Amino acid sequence: MGRATDDIEDLLRRHAPQVLGALVRRYGHFDPAEDSVQEALIAAAEQWPRDGIPDNPRGWLIRVASRRLTDRLRSDEARRRREETAAALTPADAFVAPPPGEGPAGAGPSGLGRAPSEDDTLTLLFLCCHPALSPAAQIALTLRAVGGLTTAEIARAHLVPEATMAQRISRAKRAVRGTQFRQPDAQDRDQRLAAVLQVLYLIFNEGYTATAGPDLHRTDLAREAIRLTRAVRRLLPHEGRVTGLLALMVLTEARTPARTGPDGELIPLDEQDRALWDRTAVAEGIALVEEALAQGPAGDYQLQAAIAALHDEAERAEDTDWPQILALYDLLVRRSPDPAAALGRAVAVAMVQGPRAGLAEVEALAETAGTAGSSGTSGTCGQRNHRLDAVRAHLLERAGDMAAARTAYRAAADATLCEPEARYLRRRADRLDRPDG
């Protein structure tokens, strides 16, 4: 029974954005459409375990959600006449998805009879990542509308009160109210896709290394980001940026079993037991990297994925191809001003040319306004300066300057709100206090 329930939950989560997209596309009312979809999902969760999964689960959900939404809209006196007119003009089966293997019924130039598909998921993602929204609002709305997370779950992930997150999501919905439900025009599609991918990447980063709180890894967020990126890739299989981002996520997540010890303590990459890495995921990620690099000029995600692949291919930390990683970072920082990429390059310089050369790079970054401690890449956790101080501490330790390393470790620990990382950094500092440290 438990396995069947899990299968149903997975099925509902997969279909939810398609159903929501179909209703928003038709009716244009985001809030009531979302409420109606939630009611349909609840009804399915109650009925399907008892009665069995229908042959066409998506069509079932759309029929139920459409009825609930129609009832909700018709209860509003101001909308009654418009809804009755629309109902009279729309075929009764317009929102019934065809059985598997059959084409869409009733399709016309207006798209009212078009059967919903995963295209609606991508359109919904574009809507949630509308340029009128702030990045924080884009993330929250994407997790709510496309990811299917509750407001309470999103609030916990961001360590804010549920009421605060509810207001944020409500404001985001109001900001996109009236926006036509369609994919953006060709001229702004690339920009909007870039926003979608950035939001998915930020969601993954928050899941892989939490910004704050007692846990290093938030599995639900990381897996949801991967699931949504897979959905985008199914819709855009030849888009190198999408393939590259998925590769980066899969290769990074593959290391999760070795990232923490028995008590949840952080284990850095070079000290991890690589036998614990998910080798099936590593193989998938490497194949995705090869595919992404063949899909056109290498962009930021493809380059980052290639770097991750070189780490994951090494059976031991000392086998890592650091010269090749440095070459890739050189390409990456020339393409993008991202300070986190520049910090990663500083580490690669240290591994190839020695810790003092790496420290020179770190100090140059520290002198550049706005670069210290910038977050937003895989493995980021915490506040201003903490990553730069952590790298500085590691390189100072390698260079033999233990007193300065100890100071930098403690500064990094004080600057992060991520408790497992703070404990790790303090342990490193405490170890240098010992005579044999």
C-alpha cells in the first residue's frame, strides 16, 4: 500500500503543473485555478488508492479541477454572465485530455480545445519567472505553482514565517495577473529561459547546501529542482543550457551520500569516501555533459558541469585533473563576472601553482568591490565573506600559516548561518590550536 501511495503522489506531482497550466491558459485566473487544482489533487489522493488510478489521470484531474473552478467562478455574481457565455461557446469535452495514443480533440486556432501537455509546464515556468518579479518572488512562485510545495514548506525552506511567505506569493500572483498565458516571443525567449534556469539553479543550491539552519542538505528542494529541470529538458531536448544545468545538478547531487558523517557533520570534497557516491548518477551526468557540449557553444552551465564531471571522474582526490579544471575556469570567468566562479578558479590556481598563488588570487578578489562572499553557486551556504574566508583559511593552512588560517576559519564560521558548516569551520580552527594540529 505504501508503494502504491508513493506512486500516486509522484503521479499527482508530475501532472499538477500541467493541469494548472491548462486551467490558467483557459480561464486566466491564477488564484482560483490553483485552488481548484489543489481540490482535484486532494480528491484524487482520496479516491485513487481506493478505486484505482484512472486510465487517463491527467484528463481526470482536468475534468475535476475545471468543474471546481467553474463552480467557483460562477459563484461570483460579477462573472456569471461571462462564464455562462463561455460555457455555451465551448464544447463540453474541450478540457478532456484524449486517451493515450489519440490526438487532441477539438483543436482550433484559438487553442481552446487543445489538449494540455508538458508545454503548459514550461509556459507556467515562464510565467512564474516573469521579469516583473524579483528573484525571491520567482523562486517562491515557481515552488508553489510548478513544484507543488505548500506555502508552509516553502516558508520552512527559506526560514521565514508562513504568513510572510504567503504574502510574498500573493504579491507575485498579483504582479503577473492579466499576463497572457503563452510562451514568450522569440526575441525575449532566451532571456526568459535564462531566468527560468537561474531560478531552478538557485532552488537546487538552496537544497544542496542550505543557507541557514540545522541541516546541510534539504533533499526536497534539491530533488524538486532536478525534477523540474528534467521536465524542461523533455520540452527543450536540444537546448545546451538546459542539458548542461541538468548535468551539473545530477553530478553534484551524486556526491550527497558522502557529504555528511554519522552525526550530520560536513565532510569536504577532498575528504569524502568516493565509494559512497552514486555512480549511476555520475555516469548519467557525464553522458549529459558530453551531450550538452555537443549542442552548441559552451555556456556557463555546460562549463560548470564539465568541471563537476572532472571531479566526479577522479577515483581519488589526488587523481583530480586540476590543470584541466583550471583551463575550464579560465573560460568560465572570461564569460561571466560571477565572483563565485572566480573564487573557484582561485582554488584551481592553488592546486596547480601552489597555495601562495591561490592566496594572491583570493586577495585580489577581496579587493574587488562586491565580490566578497557572493552566493549563488553550488556549495554556497551563508552570508557575506564566509566562502572567501573559508577558502583563504584552507590555503593559509596549506601554506603553513596556521595562526592566520585559524583566524580566517573562525571568521568564516561566524559569517555563516548554516550550522553544519559553522561547526566544521570551528573544528578546523580548534584543530590548529593543538600542538599537533
